[in-house]
Amino acid sequence: MRPSDVFIHPSSLVDSGAQLGGGVWVGPHCVIGEKVVLGRNTRLEGNIQILGSTEIGESCRFSPFSVIGGEPQDVGYLQEETRVRIGDRNVFREFITIHRGTVKGGGETGIGHSGYFMAYSHIAHDCRVGNKVVFTNAATLGGHVSVDDFATISAFSAVHQFCRVG
């Protein structure tokens, strides 16, 4: 594969409106929505859904069975246009979920660069996650949580809504 090539497994569904940078690799049984942007050299290993208005930076890696950009789990969400923005060089292991923001929370869930998110981690709507963070297995953020650069969230820890981890 040349650096500018994009690989899409034949069993995957990629909307014609999606934007895939050079070197993107989409494994089997993935679903990529219309408003998705995947940065260069990002790799989706398989069985991954990237939905909604979701922008993913360069050289990110997603392990199987993750859902990125799903609707927020907020009873006040009324199908408004909101988004997820993820920086470069992040690793997302198995069964990760990241939800879009809500209008009342600014409309965006954001993740910085060079983070490592272990299996079953969840990032809820309107969260702001910094650079070089580590989320250990099943670390969970409620809505509107801020996590500063270099923070680690331990295994099976839940951070309540509207909290800040420094």
C-alpha cells in the first residue's frame, strides 16, 4: 500500500460523503457515516462504527467493537447537529464508546493528542479530554467532564457529571 492509498475492506460500509485521508485502513465490518473525517494513517481494525459529525486526527488506532460519534445519552437531546473531535496519535482499544456533544454543553466532545484508552472506556457527551491521558479498562466519564493533560483514570473508575480531573 502506498502512503496515499486508502484500504477499505469489502464488507465495510463507507458513506460517499466521508473524507478519508491517505494511508487510512478500514478493516472488516466497519460503518463510516457521511459526516466523518478520518485523518491520514488512521486504522480501524474491524467492527467499528464512526457516526455523526466526527473528525479524527492522524495516526489514530481503533480496536474492534468501538462506537464513536453516537448520539449523546441525554434526555434533552433533540437530534441537533453536534460533533466529536479527536486529535492525533490516540489509541482506542476494544469496546470504546464516545458520544457527540449537546447544544447546551457547547455541541462538542473533544479529545486531545496521544491518549491511550483501554478496553470498555466511555466518554460521554460534552467532555473535554486533554493530551497524553491514560484511561485504564472501563474508565467512564459522565457528561460535561474535563480531564487535563497527563491525567490517568484508573480501572473501573467513574467520574460523575460536571467534574474536573487535573
